Amino acid sequence: LPCKPLWEPGTPGSADPTLAEMGKNLKEAMKMLEDSQRRTEEENGKKLVSGDIPGPLQGSGQDMVSILQLVQNLMHGDEDEEPQSPRIQNIGEQGHMALLGHSLGAYISTLDKEKLRKLTTRILSDTTLWLCRIFRYENGCAYFHEEEREGLAKICRLAIHSRYEDFVVDGFNVLYNKKPVIYLSAAARPGLGQYLCNQLGLPFPCLCRVPCNTMFGSQHQMDVAFLEKLIKDDVERGRLPLLLVANAGTAAVGHTDKIGRLKELCEQYGIWLHVEGVNLATLALGYVSSSVLAATKCDSMTMTPGPWLGLPAVPAVTLYKHDDPALTLVAGLTSNKPADKLRALPLWLSLQYLGLDGIVERIKHACQLSQRLQESLKKVNYIKILVEDELSSPVVVFRFFRELPGSDPVFKAVPAPNMTPSAVGRERHSCDALNRWLGEQLKQLVPASGLTVMDLEADGTCVRFSPLMTAAVLGTRGEDVDQLVACIQSKLPVLSCTLQLREEFKQEVEGTAGLLYVDDPNWPGIGVVRYEHANDDKSTLKSDPEGEKIHAGLLKKLNELESDLTFKIGPEYKSMKSCLYVGMASDDIDVVELVETIAATAREIEENSRLLENMTEVVRKGIQEAQVELQKANEERLLEEGVLRQIPVVGSVLNWFSPVQPLQKGRTFNLTAGSLESTEPIYVYKAQGAGVTPPPTPSGTRTKQRLPGQKPFKRSLRGSDALSETSSVSHIEDLEKVEHLSGGPEQMTLEASSTEGHPGAPSPRHADQTEALKKGALRPEVDYPQVEGLESLR
């Protein structure tokens, strides 16, 4: 049984009240300690949990204004950073409709299933019908996708399921027995074949690269005869020709394949024909070229209406023709999910807003911009246009082209027979560098043009203007095209002048001692030169710290001249050694003066650096030698004065009776001559002599008189230079004749001493002539009776 407590607090007759009060206080104190410990544990738990959560998610959330401000900061960057380029996306009202479509898509997805199914089906069917009617593709189906290449991958799956009936059951065993072949043009987009193999799980041998024309037709069109030969060879080897990808406007230059002949070849061998390219946009116009119009008969085509119409975040569209809904469902071209059908909503809204007139007007405006640039460039010299069809080409590709007089064309795609392969490659790279510089300059000066610099295998580096892909987005106008042409004309003198001076610069550098010409084909300027100092190791390609120091000083000196040329330093093309890069020439440059200035300045910097390096050792040795000689001089002074004069009291008395003449001897160190000299002449003559004057350092720069305001390295009039040089030469010849007739400076001094009463004093008449000769107002004549005044001039 439970025991009853003997004593309970607060009962009558219990123990002392003091003990009861103490027990009550203890109970309250324990409760306070327990509450404090519990609160500490809760706070520690909260800190532990909040420490694992990112900052923006802590607490009860943020308001809408703070979130939008964060988005704005992420889009435009911080204010402390460099100013960003202006927004290039020209989002008009049609763009707002496309953006609204994404928001409406999220809202529509919350509807009940029946309403959502009806609405999405209506949106998909309407958009498909409109696109097929606008671009003349009758009775077609549409697949909307975000990735531009995704539609082609789905078409390849559809072709595989159509040609391999047992593919669903046997899988890749069917493909192993009869390998499929996908034919791509050599002018197709880079990476397209690899993307298809990765998406389909096919090996790379399933791809067949069809070359372009080499003899007849455009060099960017697929060679149909060679394609037919490849198809026959694959059939004989037991392979299955599956699909052919043709171009209606190649990604590089906008050329269109012969789609009509390709369609006939595909029908003959049962190959699926797929067409893609920017020229498909012209199907919406009233006049369409026959080569592009043939694309309406293909099995499928991929279009990008977003860039064509200036619509942001609008999916690409693949139109195709097929009668089996089951196969299209298996291939992924159709879907029962409402979210997949809602991809067409932004385009559905934008097409209704623009209407047919708005769609045609934007595509027509882009084609007119292309024609306007093409017609203007025909009137510009040294610009070569690479256009397939001059009447309807929506893409213009051009490049700088000029033939130097008396030499082979330096920009021909097909080199001359007498040119070596190395010379061909060097000239080709030089051409590419100049065109790359031109393209970058035009992109900066006219950003609304949307130019692209690209490298073509046959033609080299070119500049592309494709308004169908950029005009609607950037808002390109006809005035921008006129500004582009004006900028091209302003850059042509720079390109021509630089091209003409390159060979002269190379010859001058190769003929100058101490300079090495560096053949850098990627540099668009006059040339690249490297100064070879005394300790330069020509056998290694590693970086040279001493050479970098000399070139850095050379760059600083050249920039201080404030010439029109631009200079920069950087590593050599094939090694890590520092070089001097001479930029583009905007005017007629005196290359001889430029090269001589570079060589003389670099030589002077090297000599100064050597002098500073050797100065410490020379001064240290000079100080040690001076200390030794001063110690010897002190010992000699003690021997001369005697021991008695060194005693403090006796020496003072002795010096008072017989003072000693103090002779101050010291040493002075001549930094110029590097020798230790006595200071006795300084105390005797009360002045410091000039000492030995070293011979002047020969300089490689030419003494050239410049006109007021003329900048360095500019060619001047030959007449003024010749006149100044002739006068200076005749002046020197006259002085030599006078000196020869008088018998030299010694005889002149003797004559002056014997003719006058005071030796060495010139006569007043000849003193006036001498003073005039000093000022340049009187030229010396050979018939002077007495020439004693010339000695004072000398």
C-alpha cells in the first residue's frame, strides 16, 4: 500500500514556516531554470534549421516589389559595373502578345479537363491551318518545339518507323541488319549530324556527307549527280537510304539547293525529303523563286517564324505530311497532353494580331533591305558580293577584295599556279584578317544591321547580312543600310593603305639589324616585329622577361609620339616571346622612318637597361678604390708632417710657429667615363671640369624636318627635304674650303697672334663677320683676307 507522507507543506501543525518558504522559492527557481533551458534549445534548433535554408527563403517570404527588383538587378546588372550595351531586342506590341501567350498558357492549364481539351485542340488546329495556308504547304500537320533541331529528330523517328515495320517489335536489331543512311549537305549547319545521331542512338557511319558543286553551279549547293552516285553505292552495299536534308537557304550564305531535282531523286529511291532554311520565309510573298517554291512538295520542312516576325519566345514549327496517326504518335510528333498543345498559344495570338498583311510586310521589308544593300555594294570598289540569285536573295555576303598592281591577286579563292602552298596560305590568312577586322568595325558602328562575321571553306572570312533573321528583332531600317554602306566606304582607304604597306614593311624590317619580322597571319595591321636583344635565345620558344621589358618600354615610347598608328604588344604567333604589333594605316606612312624609329628606340632602351644593371657594380668598385687611395693619401700626409705634429699640445704649438699649407686631396667618380679622378683640379681652379666627354651614341633615326602640325611617320613633300639637305651640304663644303685654305685651326691661331698687337684678339671687322656667321645671316666666303675669327666660331 502507498505510504502517506509524514508531512505536507501548508498543513497545520507542520514544520517551521521558514522551511516551507525555502521549498517554495526552490520550486520557483527550478521552474525558471527549466524554462530558460527550454527556450535556449528552441532558439538553437531554429538557428540550426534556418542556417540550412538560403537567405531569400528564410522567414515568411518576400513581397512582390522586392522580387521584381531582384529580377531587374539580375537582368541589367549592378550600377557599379560597366554600362551594358543597349537592349537589342525590339519588343513591339506583337512581341507583347507572344509574351502574354506564356502567361495565358499557365492560366489555361488550370481549367477542367474537358474545357482544356477543347481549347487546346482549337488553338493547335487553327495555328496549323494558318501556317500551312500562309506558306503554301497544303494538307500538312504541325509540330511545335523549342529546340530548332528537335523537329528534324522527330521526323527521322517517323521515317524509321515508316520504313522499318518491325522496328517497334525488334528494335535496333532491324537497323543492324539493314543500316539506315541519312544524307546531309556539306553546307548544312555545323553539328546537325552529330545531334541527330545522339537523339536517335545511331552510329556516325549512318551519316553521309554530300559534297557541294565544284565545277558548275554554286559552290554552296548540293551536288545532285554525286548524291545519286552515293545512293546507288549504299543500295548495292545493302543499306537503306532513309532521309535527305536539303537547304532552302544555307546557314552560311543563304543558297538554295536544287530541290526540284532532289525531290525526283527521293521519289525514285523512296527517301524522305526534309527542307530547312531562311529562304522558306519568302513562300509567304507573292513572287517566289522556282527553287524555293519546290519546297512545298517536300515531305517536311522546319521554319522559325519567331526571328522572321520579331516574336520573342515563339517556338519553331515543323510542317509534315503523313497519313498514319499511330506512327506520328509513336514518333512524338503528336501528343495527347494539353501542355504540349499549348506551345502554339503564343504563335496563335501573334498571328491573329499581325494578320496576313503584317506578316507579309515584315518578310517583304527584310527582303527589300537585302536588295538595297546589294545594289549599293555593286557601286563600291574592292567589295566582292557572294549572292546566288541577284533578284530574290534575302542574304547578302560580301568581302574586301583587291589586286595589287604587278602581283597576283591576293584574295582569289583559286590561287595562281606559280604560287607555293605556303604563300597561298599566308595570303589567304592575311585576307581573312582584314575582312575580320572590317566585320568587327561595322558591327560596332552599325549595331542595328545585325552583321555576322563567318569563315567559309572556299572563300575565307566574309561578312553576312541576313535581315530575315535580324531586321524584325533589331528594327533595321533603310537608313541603317545606307549608314552601313557609308561606313564600308570610309574603311576602304584604311584597308587599301594597309595592304599596300605590308610588303614594304616586311622588307624594311628584314633589312634592319636587330629586328625580326614575325609572320602573323591573324593580325590585320601593317605587320608584327620583334626586337632581338643581345641575350635573346633564338633556339627556345619560351617567354623572355628581358625582351618583354624592352618591348613594354618601346610601346610606351611609341605611344608618346602621338602618331596615327596604333601599337600593342603580345606574345608571338607561334611562341611565347613578346612582339610589337603595328596596327592599321589610315594614311600614307613613311615605313622607313617607322622601322628606323622602332630599331633606334629599342636599342636605346636596351642600352639604358644595361647601364642601370651595371651601375651598382661600377659604383661599388669605385667606392672601394677611392677608400684605398684615400687611406694611402692619409699615410703620406702623416709621413710628410711628422710625428710631433700629431701630438695634441705639441702639434698645436709647432703648427703656430711653422704652419703647414693644407693640401686637400679627394677622389671624384665619373659615372660617364667610369673612372676615378682626383679632386685637386677642383680646389685649384675653384671649378669642376667637364672631364672626358664620351662620344655620342649613334642614332638610327633620320633627322627629318616636319611641317607644323605634321604627325610622326607621315610622308612629306620631297622638294622641301631636298632643298634643306642641299643647303646644309653646301654650308659644310664652304666651311671645309675655308679651313683648307687657311691651313687648319693651328695656322689660324698663329695668324691671329701675329697680325694683331694683342695675341689672339680678332679684328673688329672680322669679329662682326664672325658674329653674323654665328647667327646664320652671313655665309663664309673663301676670299676672306684674314680668317682668325673662324677659330672662335670653331
